[in-house]
Amino acid sequence: MRDPQPKEFEALLERRWQVGQDRYDEAWDGIYVMNPAPSYEHQRLAQQLAVLLDPLAQEPGLEAVAGGVNLGDENSYRIPDASLHRRGSGGTYVSSAALVVEIRSPGDDTDQKIPFYAERGVDDGLIVDSRKRKVEWLARVTGPVDTTRPRAAPGSFRSMPSCTKRRRSCAKAT
């Protein structure tokens, strides 16, 4: 049984809920994480990505979601900036996704979210860094351990070649 929360903490959570400030809060292995709303620039980029992803998702039968969903369960979930889901997904918590999109913001937890997504069986990840004008595509490793890539163990992600608009070049996979 969990210890009761202090009354002040419960009051803070209630106030956040009443004014809608809890929309982006997450639970990380039972720890409540309070996140502020993303910046205007962050949300504008998320909207642009949603417009691009939606028609691409429809042909293979996926559904695009912008604005975030609770990916995980009530004790541990993350909220990606956008995601693609197989038809039939739904509810307050979704167990996985075909694709999650994270847009980097100064001081955010994007890098800490990636292993969680891999553990949850997310197929692919897209990390967008508008400041560096870089997009990184991550693909989940499902086969045997690749001994030439020690970070690419089954159930983890590995980087795919990424491109930057400014350089118009692609980097090798890591």
C-alpha cells in the first residue's frame, strides 16, 4: 500500500487539474512528473508534423494523433508529441505505437523517454530538433544482438541515417 500524499501535494494536483495545467504531466515508474505546456514554437512544429503524417498514416491503416496520448499504463506512461497507432487503439492509456514523435526542447527528457518507448514495443521513433535543423529516425531492433553495434540490443532502438536540411547530407547510422 502506498503512503498517502501530503495534503498540500494533493491540493496542488487538484489546482493543476482544475485549470488544465496537468495535460502534459507524466508518471515515470510511479513518480509523478509535472511538465509545463510546450512553447508556441514547439506546438507549431507539432501541428506541421501532424499535417504531414496524417495522410501518410492513412494508406497503411494507421491513425495519427497530435497533442499526445498516455503511452504506457497508469503507473508509468509518457506523452509523445505525436504518434501513429494501429486502428483499434484507444482508451486513456495505449500500450504501444507504430511511431512516436518527440520534439526536442531545451532541458527536456527526450533521451530518457526513448528506452521506455522501446520497452513498450514502439516500432519507430522520430526525434526532431528544430534548433539544429535535424531529424533522427530510430528503428526498434527485433532480431538477434548485433555484435558490431553494442547499443543495438533486441528491444532497443538504433539510429537510422539522418539528414539535415542545411547540409543536405545524410549521416551514417549509429
